[in-house]
Amino acid sequence: MSAALRGGGGAPRGRAGEKQCSWASYMTNSPTLIVMIGLPARGKTYMSKKLTRYLNWIGVPTRVFNLGVYRREAVKSYKSYDFFRHDNKEAMEIRKRCALVALEDVKSYLLEECGQIAVFDATNTTRERRDLILNFAKENAFKVFFVESVCDDPEVIAANILEVKVSSPDYPERHRENVMDDFLKRIECYKVTYQPLDPDAYDKDLSFIKVINVGQRFLVNRVQDYIQSKIVYYLMNIHVQPRTIYLCRHGESEYNLLGRIGGDSGLSPRGKQFSHALKKFIEEQEIVDLKVWTSQLKRTIQTAECLGVLYEQWKILNEIDASYQDLVQRLEPVIMELERQGNVLVISHQAVMRCLLAYFLDKSADELPYLRCPLHTIFKLTPVAYGCKVETISMGVEAVNTHREKPSLNSHELPSRQSPVRMRRNSFTPRASADTVKRPRHHSLGSKPLHLLGPLPSLDARGPLPSLEAGEGAEQPQLEVSVQPPEGNACL
């Protein structure tokens, strides 16, 4: 843990290492501090983690600062709810000290580590605490956006306690009944001093969103800029209802067999065999109200037609000639719609599926181009408290291997001054013929050519970026199950 926050103000320091900032730096013109507000067990940490995953996925460097972690580091052993009583002066002093330490870490992240957004995940239920945060932000020229979660549904609160808090580090090896009793008393301690945001008087000039009863209603006040509008839009689209998302590629295509990239070929005999196996799998799952989405290319449509159900064609799910960076931006509406929906099966292409998986599994831009998405394999994604459980299910139908491993550090095949996420297939024809069409590069705002940003010596030896689609060899997919681990709660 860093040292406690130092007194005094002064002008904010310059952002060190600015040339290494994200390609999406144009989205923010100054660092932003997102401040969570709400009683315990209101889903603050759930929203913090989802929002951070989304912002990092679209290229905005974001980090969560969970005050529960700081408090547990300062107080090694939690005994009972008495620690959170407002008249426990010793505990109140410890909690304030932890908040100051966390704010110092926020400052370091935003000013020295090139972060663009910090999420301050705590209860922040008093005006005194929020005023302290606002003064801190003003001293350092940070924008502030508050996210308050209000919930009075006892069933939702009880479900949250049982799903998340029972496994909290605060309650090692305790019975569920004891945890529920202690945590409800902890909530009562906070209610004594809780001062909700007041949009009509005291807080009318602040920028914030109130999320009421897990998204039943919203109240939005004074959104300042583009990134805050994206945060509002995202939070208004997520939900906590149980659902499952299935991702798979189309069946093996004729061009996969030939090792050709792109085009609009139909399925190979083994690809058709996979589509029948997919139908059997979906029927065995007995999925309620399943929606099926495909691209507008023949191989995904042929795969879906075998299912014998209605399906929607999405143009933005098409395989295109683009960098992964561009593809992520293109797929943002798909992610928003997936967050709004229930059970969905998405039949797409290798690069598209990599981008979708990177979002749900919280993978970095460096990992994204090398995520393994084999043909004839289904990824079953089940959202859980603070992450996503993934099951990889092989359909037992052979297919070519289109995956290419990440080049080793001693490889010299990567073109000079090219980073993996920026590389693109600059040659592409719809019919994948031997004649190629060279397309000029167009750089969007905030995405300058690399030669203007100077050399990137650390990337010179990484080797080639894998093609978005290719065909070679054979592969036996493996079954894998993983869950993103929870990191406790944000009570402070």
C-alpha cells in the first residue's frame, strides 16, 4: 500500500509517459474519477468491475480502486459489524486513512501511469466524504462522475449478500446464517449516516447517474462530456438476470480448406456436419427464448439454417478488412445489445469472436489477436458475480486449424514499428483471388500513424500477427472451465 495522502495542493503534475497512452485517448480530454455511492450489497462492485472491463475493452485505460481491499490490508482481522458503527471513533479514523491512501493511488495512476479513468469503489455515503473527494479532484484537475446505486428490494439485497458477501474475505469459514445477520447489521450502521445525492438542491451541480432497483429506473444529471455519456449509456443497458451466451464460428468453409482468407464461400462437408451437431447440442440444452445471430456471409447463414429456428443477420458481424482496434469499435453495438438480451447464440468469424471473447473474459489488447477460437467448438459464457464462467465444448467434428500462436520474442518477422493491435490485412478481395487490391490507410482522430509517434523498439521482435482467418493442419479442442475470481466487497 502506498503512503498516506500528503497535505497541500499545488498544480497538478504532467502525465508521465504520455506518448504511450491508449489509442482511444481522444475520448477524454482530462482524467476522470468515477465515484460509486450506495449502501452495502447494492451492486456497486458489480457495476465497477463491468464498467471497467467495458472501458478497457474500448481502449480507455481504467482501473478500480476498491476500498474494501485497502481496509482489509489495514485491519487484518474483521470481527463484526461494530467496526462500521459511526460512533466507533478508532475505526472511523482507520477508514478515513484508507480512503486517503486510495486517493493517493488514484492520483498516481491518473497522473503518472497514463490512466484515463479511475473507479473509486466504496460506499461514499456521506456528503463529508464526497466533498473530500471533490476537493481532491479539483486540486488535481480531474473530472468527477458519481454513480449511485439505490435499492430497496429486500429480495435483491438478500440475493446479493448470499451470492457475493458469503465468499468475502471478511467471512472466512462462517455459516451463511451468521454472515447474513452480521451483514444486515453492517448495512444498518451505514443507514444512520447515509445522505443520498440530492438532485434538486445540494448536489444539483454535480454530474451523476442514479441507478434505482438494479436498472428499473434511472436519474441522470449534468453529463459533461462524451466519455460520461458512454458510461451512462452502458449502465442503462446492463442487467443482472441469469442468462447464457453461446459463441461459435461458422462451420468449416471451402476456403478454410484451401487456406484462403476472406471471401464468401459455403460450408465444406465437415462444416455441414458441424451445423447438424450444433443443432443437436442446442436442442439438448433446452434453452428458453434463445436468439440466434449471424453475419451476412454465406458460411454463418448456412450454419444457422440447419438449426431450424429464426435468426437475425448482423452486418457488423461480417468479417472485414480491418485492424482489431477498428473491429472493437465496430462491434460495440453488439456488446451493448448482448448486455440487454437474455440467452443468445452468436455465429460469427474468428476475428469477431476474438473481440467478443476479449470483452467477456477481460483480455487485454495484446492478448486479443491470439485468443484461441477453433472451428467446431462452442464457448458457453455464463455471467457470475464479478466475472464470467467459460466452458469450451468441442462438437467432435474435425476441422482445419486456423490458429497461429503469438510469435516468440526472438522472432524478426513482425514489420518494424507495427504493434499487433494496429496491424491489419491490407490486401483483401471478396473472392480471395490471387489478384489483390491495395487499400489506402485512413487514420481516425487520435490514431496517428506509428511513424509519427516514433519507433517502438520493444515490438520489433514479436513476429507476425495471425490472420483473421486461415486454414492449416488439424486440431483437437480442449474442454476448459474458468471463473474470474471475486475480490471482496467495497465496504468502508
